[in-house]
Amino acid sequence: MNIFVGSLPFSIEEADLRESFEAYGAVDSVKIITDKFTGRSKGFGFVEMTNDDEAQKAIDELNGATVQGRAIVVNKSEPKPEGERRSFNNNSRGGDSRGGYGGGNSRGGENRGGGNRGGY
């Protein structure tokens, strides 16, 4: 069973999380999700346990438990249905493919100031 663990203290290590769950049974894997730029924990992770009964016992007893001063959230991780996944490379910018400036090709010496404003 794949288990979601949320509201984790940012300082917790994967080894600490593994130890907490190993009290209930065999742990296959532990993954704390980190920011890809800073490497800092995002405050949640996943624990995989082979035995569903042991995993359920861990969920029941650890959900709401205090770890390093924070009440953690522990529940069964359900895979997202395919239709709800967010795609980050579908280039959906509302059809505007001109780039970041929004201006056309008027880069030259055009007067874009609205005409002659001098000469009272």
C-alpha cells in the first residue's frame, strides 16, 4: 500500500519517517518530496508498505500523531485519475504565441506617443 504523509516538519529525514512506520511492519520505500531548486522538503512524502493490514494499522495510529511538534496527516494514497493530472508542457497560453512583450514588430523609430502633444 502506498501511504501519503503530510504536514511533516521540514527537518525530518527519510530515515526518521521509515523508523516511525517500521514499528508497524515492513517498509518497502520512503520518499520525502523536495523542491527541485532548493532541495528543501515540501513537507509531505510517501511510504510504501507491503502488507496492507500493517499499513492500515500505521495509518490509523499515526494519523494526527505529533512528530517534532507537528500533527502529521497520514492516509492511503490514491492514484489520481488520468483526467485530473496537470500537464506543464501543453503550452496553453490562450493562443498567444508572440512572446513576452505583446507588441508586434514596431520596434523602430515610430512615434508611439499618441501624436504631437507640444505646441499650445
